[in-house]
Amino acid sequence: MTVVSPEMSARMAEMLLAGDVEEHHARPYDAGDVDGCALVVAATEDPAVNATVAAAAAERRVPCNVAGAGARGDVVLPAAVSRGPLTLTVSTAGASPRLARLLRDRIGAQYDEAWGELVELIGELRADIERAPEETRDALVGRMLDGPAVAMLAGGADRERVRAALRRELER
């Protein structure tokens, strides 16, 4: 990802340090910045700049998301919360990005890091789950979700103990 912005927000600086942002051009947007892009996100606080970016992207047939104004772009990005390998997203199809963000925050509060660990552990058992009769697999995974595993993980239980609890569900 390349970012063009005269200033770097704290979040963007974190992304740069983490390697999620490959380049930062500390300058105002220029029409040529869209060239060669597979996707453009216009996310300034200036609606006129966002409109200029979106127009340049449309002219070059590059998909564009206009942050906070989904109807003005041709790509809508959902609000997302990630917990390890678990990613939960909410979209209002551009109708209300603020509502999507608030719902994402509520969902994020309900699904803590323990859920990501649960996904990892169930993923490790995937082959065993797939060996169960097809008509029982949803119920099996449902029992794993409803069982004690998440509470055990949230309480700091050893992963081996949690894995054992999940395996017991396989044997039921």
C-alpha cells in the first residue's frame, strides 16, 4: 500500500512501521498518483480532494473507495475487526459508515482475542471435523463454540487443555 498525504496520522505511522504501508509520499495528492494502482482509497478530510481522487480513478477505470461516502465511490469497504485468523465485518453498503463502525465496535467488544485462539484450535482439528458424518459437522462445531473453550482461553487456560476439551466434543 502506498499513502500520499502531507501528514501522517498516528495510525498510519503504526502501519508504516509494521510494514502494512510500503511507501509514504509526504505531499498533497497529484493526479498521476492513481496511475498503476489496482485500488484507490480517498480518505482525506477534504471532500473536494476526495472527489478529485475519485474522478481521476474513474477516468483510469481504477476502483475507488471514498471513505465515509460509499455512494460516491464504486467500492465499499466494510468495517472490520480482527482477532487473529478471525475477521468479522459489517457493511451498510455505504448508507452509513458511522453505523457500520459503531456496530463493528460493539461486535469487537463481544469477540475478544480468545475467539481468534478458538479459530486457530478448531482449524487444527479441521481434518478430524471433516471425517465426521457431513450431517453432524455443523452441530459438532456448534458444540465447540458453545462449550467451555472460549471461557477457558479467556481465563488463560493452557491451549492443550482447551484442545482436549474440543477433542472431547469430537468424541461425543
